[in-house]
Amino acid sequence: AACMASVLSAASGCDGFVCCIGCLSLVPGLVRRVVNQVAFFPPRPPGYHVTEEKQVFLVEADYDLTPLPDLLSEGIAVDTVRMWTRRGNVIMGFHFRRADSTKTLLFSHGNSTDIGIMFHHLRDLCSKLQVDVFAYEYSGYGESSGVPSEADLYADVEAAYHYLTHDCSVPDHQVVCYGQSIGSVPSLDLASRTRVGGVVLHSAMKSGLGVIHDVKTTYWFDVFQNAARIRLVTAPVFVIHGTHDTEIPFEHGVTLYEACPAEMAYDPWWVKEAGHNDIEINHRTTYFEQLGRFLKALDANERNWRKGPENDNENENEQGSENGWQPLLGGTSAGR
């Protein structure tokens, strides 16, 4: 009865589509079962393979197997990690380590890739930003066991965080959550209830329902409730979003930026004419510059998570506004 009352209350202010989803949510587990079927697309074959002898190979575009690269000549050690989650799955991870690092990116990837496919990009993050990078695999992806689900995302990121802070003794304030696309979901879930040093949201969604329908609020039956969780984050948040993203529209990034506590909201990077998966490709130099600036601010403990006025970015944001607020290169900043 209480659930029905909640649905009827929500229905009084929503359209037919949302009302339909709300009613379907009364069937235990139905909405989440549907979401789990349509939200996760593990690559087949995976982008890497672990043999019975525990040798690790990357699967190239032509499906050839190549040994995991030795990056010691670049000053990078790569560990292959197995972790157990509280939901009973065994998940994989690649840990890129540098001797001179003071930060660790806890990397949560998108929904149609895996840590093998992302390997070379992860190496570049480690090399160019001079940080450690730990990329964990989702349940049901790559060589991890289980089936992907929203609940498993949260268990997976918990296991990864435990590995870093307990097994590797990384101080929690040195962990920076990096969530790309659906990876924003476990990143914000962790950051909303655990101490971390910072959060990067790359092409993030405000909620699951918001991806398929224009909703202005977060309903109790929604999934991937990022817009609600970001209000609880107590670490600086850097939002990156392409203005021409057709998979997770630009408005999602703006909503998350505006929902973030003002004192924690770092100036966002709105990437002009960029889509969902091309920011780190077509804007690669600026991409690393902006990430480096954010990490440097964290290192220096610069409390510059301030808001700025709207800016039209006519000059690629090379000059700040008259009040001293300095927008980031390559994008525009939206005020509240």
C-alpha cells in the first residue's frame, strides 16, 4: 500500500511514460532486471585473456593474442589483480604503478568496453599524468565472473577500493575516482559514502531514466541515481561532457554540475562539438591538460571549487572573466 501511494503521488506530477515505469516498478525486481539487460554490453570476445598458467594477453583487433606489454622501461609496473566482491564474484584489475606517484586514479570504464580494450589509454593516463591507475573489471565483463548488474557495480567498486586502501595501503585522500559513462555510477556511489580525494565524471549520466526520457527530478524507482548521490560527495568533483553527446546528452553533465555542492564543484569542461566517446581522442592534448590541472589543484590543496558566470567560450576560454574567475580551456562553464 505504501509503495502504491508513492507511485500515485509521483504520478500526479509526471507524464505517462514515467507513470508506466513507476507502475512496473511495483513488480519486485522487474525494472532492474530490464535495466541489467539493456545497460550492459560486455565486449565479446573480451579485450584480454588470462590463461590457466595466469599469463595475461591482450586481444588485438584481429583477435590475435599479444602478451601484456612490459612497461618497466617507461617507469611503470603493471600488476594483474584478482579480487573477491561481497556478492561472491571474482573480478579482475590492472594496477599501473609509478615510483613518483602521489595519486591513484580508481578508473571505472564505460558499458561497452573492458580493461583490456582500455589498456593503452590507461597506460597513457599513468604516464602523462604521473599517477598510479587502478582499473577494475565489472562482474560479467572480461575475465570476471558473474553477470553485470547495478548492484554488482557497487560491490565491484567496493572491492577495488578495499584493494587500494587495505592491500596496497593507499591513503583514502589519494584515491581519485574516475568514472566514464556508466562508470560514473559506481564512482559516485563510492564517493557519496566513502572518503576519497576527488572525482572525475566523464560523459556521466544524471540517472538511468534520464538517459531514455526527459525527466526533471529523480524518482524513487529510478536507477543509477547520480544526481541524488552527487549531493552527498565531500570531495572536489570535475565534470567533463561533450556538447554534442547523443548517447548521454550534454544536459546530464550540466545537471550533475549544478547538483554538486558548490564548495566541491570544480570548474567543468564543456567540450564544444564533442560526442560521447571522442573527447579523449579528438581533444587529447587538452584532455590531459585539464586532468593535470585538476590533479595539481588536489595536490596543492587549492580550494578553488568555485562557480563562475556563464561564458560563451568564443575565444576557447583563453581569458577569464572580469571578476577573476578563470574558465578551463576548450569548453564553457555554466553558472547556477
